[in-house]
Amino acid sequence: MNFLYAFLFAGFACAIAQIILDNTKLTPGHITSIYTALGALLSFLGIYDNLIAKFGAGATTLISNFGHMLYSSALQGYNEEGFLGIFTHMLTKSSAAITGAIVFAFLIALVFKPKD
């Protein structure tokens, strides 16, 4: 049942993004930014943790989870070190994913040649 909930939630979020993309002049970059900001907003309101508890990987694999991780890391930094902690801790939860993306992109770039 967990797989079904994850699939339905992620599919719904992607369907909404596709509808917005098809019916507006927004670009995929705009949609990505909106979803990231929405994830941070939902985290601020205390909703995103409930979404993760209910939908599991369906909520953690979306770009909105990046906004949630930024917000929760910054809040943790603020609670531990005050105002400066917002800036020093903001990427702590997402640093492994960012580093992995950079390393794998580099490795793929070594293997494949770009099209002209």
C-alpha cells in the first residue's frame, strides 16, 4: 500500500506541474522554483513532515523535498547557533544529494559525448 500512496502522490504532483506547464507560459525552471518554494512553505506550516509520513518516497523524491530540506536545515541551524546558523546549516541535509549529482554528472560527461 505504501508504494501505491507514493505513486499516487508523486503522480498527482507531476500531473499538476504538467497542467501548469501546458496551460501557462511558465517554463520548467519556473515550475521547479515554485515546487521548491512550495516545499519550504509546507515545511514552515508543519505540513510537509506529515506528507512524508503518509506518502513516504512519493514526497521525498520530488523537488519540493529540496525546499523542505533547506527550510528544516536552516531552522535547525537557527536553533543551534542563532541567526548565523541559518546560513551555515542550510545545505547540511541536502549536501549528499548535491554532491552525488555533481559527481555522477561528471562521470557521465566523461563517458558520453555531447551531440553537435
